[in-house]
Amino acid sequence: MSFEHRGETVIGAHEFTELKLVYRVLHQQLGKFPELMDSHFLIELQNFLQRQARADGIDTSHHGDWDCWLKDDAK
């Protein structure tokens, strides 16, 4: 895992399972921190993970399947 500062942007290389964990934890905190809902980081992370899930054959509109995939649970 690493971060690199490029101008005003930070680029990171992270393990896929850790990205899923970070997303789950941030998503669980939306009630306490509603400003997360509109953060570019969370939106981009969710979009990235949903693309990966769909590539794995997951229907991301089905909450149970999406949740299992995020947790690496078997269906």
C-alpha cells in the first residue's frame, strides 16, 4: 500500500480487500457523517467497487448480493 502526492491529487495503490473494508466502514458512518455522502472519494470508491462487482457477475442493485461481495462472503 502506498500514497503518492501529485500536485493537488493523492494517488494510492491499495489492496482490494482493504478498499472493500474502507468502503464498508465509511458507508456505515453515513448517518453520523452525512457529508461523506457527497465526498468525491466515497463516490469514486463506490463506483470502482461496483464495476468490479459487476465484472464478477454481481447484481449490485441487489443489496444482499452486493453486501456479501463486499464482505467476501460466499453466496
